[in-house]
Amino acid sequence: MTDDAPLSALIDQAWRAHAQDRLGPNPGAQALRAQAADDALAQGLAATFEGRRQLWSGDTAAYEAALAEARQHLATLPPAHAGRQTLAMACDDLASQWLHRHNRADEVVALLTPWLAHLEAPTHPLQSYTLRLRLATAHEQLKQPEMALRLHFESIQTARAANAPVLLAIALGSLGGYQGSLLDHQGAIEHCQEAWSLCADTGQWPAIHVAGINLMMALSGTNQHEQAAALADRLSAWEPHFNAYQRWIRSAFYGSIYQRAGRLAEAQHWLDVSLPLSADPAHPPVEWVWAQAAVWTDQGRAREAWGLLEQLRQHDPEGFEGATFPADACRLHDEAARACEALGDLAGALHHQRRAARLGDQAHRRAAQAQRLALSIQLELARLADQRDRALQEGHRLTELNTALAQADAAKTRFLAAASHDLRQPLHALSLQSAMFERLLTEPAQHALLGEMNSCVQALRSMLDSLLDLSRAETGEVHARPAPLDLRALLLRLASEHQPQAEARGLLLSLRVSSALPPAALSDALLLETLLRNLLGNALKYTTEGTVLLCARAGRDGTGQPVWRLQVRDSGIGIAPGHQQAIFEPFVQLDNPSRQRHRGQGLGLAIVQRLARALDHPLSLRSAPGRGSCFELRVPGHAESLALPGAAGGPLPALPGPLHLAVIDDDAANRHALGGWLRTLGCVVTDGDDAADIERQLAGQPPLDALIVDLQLGPAAGGDGSQQIDHLRQHAGRPLPALVVSGDTRAATQARLQALGLAWLSKPVEALALHRWLQRVAQHTG
């Protein structure tokens, strides 16, 4: 699938379907499977949704198969793929669900915490919600209330922003349940009631399960036992709709609620249902233990209740205090005190009552701290949300303003281009008529007047040329085609051509070229020459006495690659720091308020800046009033000398020996043309669409000497010629010399090829440059 919008819509559909029904088929995931069969991202995400469904249904083997499939699709996505992060996050989230269910909270935190920094767009808001909520639960288990509360509130905020009532109910219910375990009953009731109001009558069982169970426990925690039991009646009747996961804990909670309401038979029924469903019935969970102990004590079976509590206490090195939540530890001591009292062990009863009271005091203090912390987190999140909203509004305003400015600037540029082009026609006629009129003049005064007129015509022509250059640069019509060039020769020619102008102004024009520079440079010769002419012309125009220096120094770019540091220095008036940005704007002249014609129109530096951008050559300026100016342009170096055999014209010299070359290009016409030219040089050529095609043809042939590969290949060949080179080098068992040819002249592409150590030439390839590379290969092979 190539259109991102439909893919995004299907992913959104899949998330919302999963939120509403975690056990049934997911229409969004099924649509991803059907409509994006060749899209690894879509297939991987569909597999993660299937994995979630299978885990909720309890099919561990199907879950593991789905996770493995998702990871296989992830492995096929290149590192730079826009959706790789989305699928990687979904895979880790799915893996964390299994860890969560096996109480491996520390591993959940280690796996998911790094993703918190990546939860802004383009992450789907429901993915962001799910990850935050799972991390919140893990921090609960690790007894880290500050982080747990923050993540709970963030998950609520995310669900509200996504307009997902079902997930909002789950988030609110989860927070309320956690607040109840911290004995923050006020917060628990508030959030659980809001959650219940969102889902009670919707039939959305995941939300009803979370909101209902936690509201039931919150009511019981505030001694509203009859209301809690009534809600338990309603929820237990809906048990067939709930998934099997955590049925043991729901059943244990029903038992606790009915015990507190005095309905012991129903309490025992649900406790009997719960125990076989727990992970380890021989060591039942704490929630079941205190509920069963309470029922047995009420039934007059205090000795059995005490034995059950003592078994738990001895199993946990921390005793009852090892319980995850303070409310559970208090309840265990309460039930131990009741059992001891029923057995006549008053000292034991007093001990456990004191422990329960002390833990209760500590828990209530922590509950007050949790309330303050929750309020602080809510206020902070509200402030951040307000800042985001303000920033979003400001961003929209700036976007609209920038759009309007861009449209106005484009209209101006189009006008200048059209006007410049249309004015060329009468200007051309005026120039011819002026030349013919010169023959008819006899008086010196008339010749002088005609000379002034010709000067005006020349100035107008210069201005029109500059306007056309500027408009082409601003409308994106200037496309750089970098190629190796002899920059020393270009600098020498420019210095020679500008020497008469310098002498006429009484200036010394000097050229200095460092001997440490690379043999050649990599740039668009025509655009670079135009840029340097403007810089030199500007320096000569604004320097009244002294020198203008054109020099080339050796340097390195940010990656350590060699560059030519081209500098145009002058001893002119200099430019104040506050004006150094303005001089690159069109029609700006700092020292020409009367707009004297011989000083130009203020377009030269504007053209220089735009050409530098088109060439991707960094441009800088150093200047100060009274100290002259230095404009510096950094041009990539090129390691190959351009002083070549055959450069003066005539036939290319023969190669030192025949070469066996592989040519890969998915364009048959290009492939055959290049192969035919190589054969005229005596080369043996094996050509094909990709590396596999070449390998099939190599049987019984001599080994390859070198490779010539197009960079941009079709999908059938993997899309990237560098991968084909790696494949053939592995097949040959040695690093065959390789040349990449491409029409992609972007600086980023050239930098990547340089980093890979690959020689390259841009299309259309010059025969001389290709012949030079073949000569080096032949000499090395020989």
C-alpha cells in the first residue's frame, strides 16, 4: 500500500476495535491483512493485534506465533523506514503484556520506559495510552507510587484526547483501583464512579470489568457493603461475558465483598471458584487468603483461618508486610487478629491489632501524600496541556502566516521572471537599433550621447540577467548536477578575466591556491562559476583601494572529508554585524542610498546565497567596518585528478588489458548502450537486472574483474545498487572494484557512497571519466 492515509485509517480502526472487544475478530486488523498484503508495516501491526487477542483468550502458543511474525516483519523494514519505530513499539508492548501477566514488572519497566520519549505523533494515541497504562501497573507492583500515579493520569489524558470512552473508563477505573489500594478512598470513589458512568450500560465488557470491579472494592473500602454486594451481584451475573484472564482475582474479590455483607455461602462459592484458577493453588495469592480467612472465621473455623494466614506469613520473607499494597497488609493483620481472638490467643490478637493499626496509620499518611501528589500531577499535566494547546494554536497561526508569505513571495518571483523575460525582446531590438544608429552620427557630442545610451542599455541587460538568475533560484528551477571539476583551472580563468576590471579601478587582484588541496572538486561547474563571478564582481565593485584576493585553502567538513575553502577577500569598507544578514536580500545596497547605476542593483549577493543553497555548499561571511570582508564557500573535494589521457580530444587510449565486467541496470536500453561501449574497448561484459541475474550467467565464465552498478534499481532488485555490489562481492569472495552510476546528485547520497567507500559517477556519464576508472582497475588487476 503506497497511500499513507488509508493505512493510517486502518490502523486507527484496528486500535478502536481492539479497545471495544479484545476477544472477538478485529475488523481493522483483518483489513490490514487483506488490503496491504505487500506492506511489511501493515502485516506486522496486524500480527500484533492478533497477538493481543490470543493472549486475552489464553492461547499462549498462538500469541507467541503472532509476536514472532510481527518481529519477522520488523526485521524486513530498513532502519530509515518511517513506520519502523511504530512496529518496534507495538512488538515491545505486546511482549510486555506477557511479562505483566507473569508479574515481571521490572522487565516491563526496562522494556517500555525508553519508549516514553517517543509517544508523540506519529504514534497512535491508543498505542500511547496502552503503553502508559501498562507501565503504570508495573510501577504499582514495584511500589513506586509517584511514577505509577503520573502514568495513570497521563493515560487518562491520552484517552480523553483520543475521544475513546471505553479506554477512558478503563484508565479511570485503573487509577481508582490503585488509589483504593493506597487507602485513598475519596479518589478511588471519584474516579471509579466516573469510569462506571461511562461504560455501565454500553456492553463494553473490558471497561465494565475494570471499572466495575474497582468501584465495587472502593465501595467496600468505605464500608458501603450493601452497595458493594449489589454491584457484585450485577458483575457476577456478567461473568460469562468477561475473558478468563484474571477470573481468579475477580472471584476472590466477589468472595470478599459477600463476606463483608454477611452473605457467607455466596462468599465461599466464589472463593472455591477462584482457587483452582490461580497460578499456584498450593500458594494462593494474598487477596484470596484474607478473604478465605475471613469467611472461615465467620463460620467458626478460626483454626483453619489461622493456619492459612500462618502459611502465607511463613512463605513470604517479609511476612504480611510483603503484600504489594498497604490495604492488603492491613487486611491480613485484621484477619489474623480476628482468628487469634476466636482461638483465645489474646496476646496474638493484640499484636496483630497493633500491627494493623500501625500499618493503617502509615497507609493513611501515605494516602494523604498520594492525594497531594495526585493533585500536583493533575495541575502539572493541566499546565503542560495548556502550553501544548497554546503552542499548537501559535503553530497554526505561524503556518498560515508563512503560507501567505510564501504565496506572496512566489507571486513576486513569478512577476519578476515574467517581466524580465518580456523586457528582453524590446531590449534586444533597442540594442540592435543603437548599433545601426552609430553609423549615422557625425558629431562628437552625438557619439558621447550614444555612448551614455549604450551604457544604460548594458546596465538594463545586466539587471535583467540578474533578475532571471534570482527568479530561477527562488522558484526551484536551479538544479545542481555535481561532477568532478578542475577547480584550479576555473579559479585561474576567473582571476585572468577580472584582471582588467581590477586594474581599471587601481586595485591589486591576487590568486592563491594551496598545494594541500585535493586534486579536484565536486560541484556543478556552471553554477559555481556564476556564484564566484558574483562574489568577485561584488568585491571589485565595493573596494575603492587596496586588494582583492581570490584564494583556495584546504579544509575538512564535519565528517572529516576534505573540502576546498574558497575565499574572496577585499580591503573595502566592511560590513557591520547588524547588516550581515540583510545584504543577502534582493535589492539591498548598504552604501548606495541614491541607487547609483554603476553600483548595480543589489542582486549579486542574493544570487550567491541561493546558488550556494542549491549547490549545498556552506557559505559564510566574516567582516567588520573598516576591515574589509571575507566570503568563504566550502566545496567538497574529489580525490581523482582530472589531468587525464585523452583530455585534449581524440580517441581514448587502449586499456592495459581486457577486463571482465558485470553491468547491472534495470533499464535495458541503458544497460545495452553501456555494454556495447565497453565491448568496443575490448572488455568482456556480463549484464543483467540484478546480482542474481549476473550469477546465473557466470557459470563457466572467467571470474569478474569489476562491477558497474546503477544506484537506483527497481523493487525486484531491492531498490539499492549498493546491496547488489555487496551480494556479488560475497559471491566472488573478494572486494571487487565497483563503480556506482546514478542520476541522484544530492549531497546526502554522495556522502553515503563516500562512507561506503564506493566510487561513483553521475548520469549522463562522461566517457572520459569512465575510461579513467577502467584504466585504474586494469592497472590494479594487472
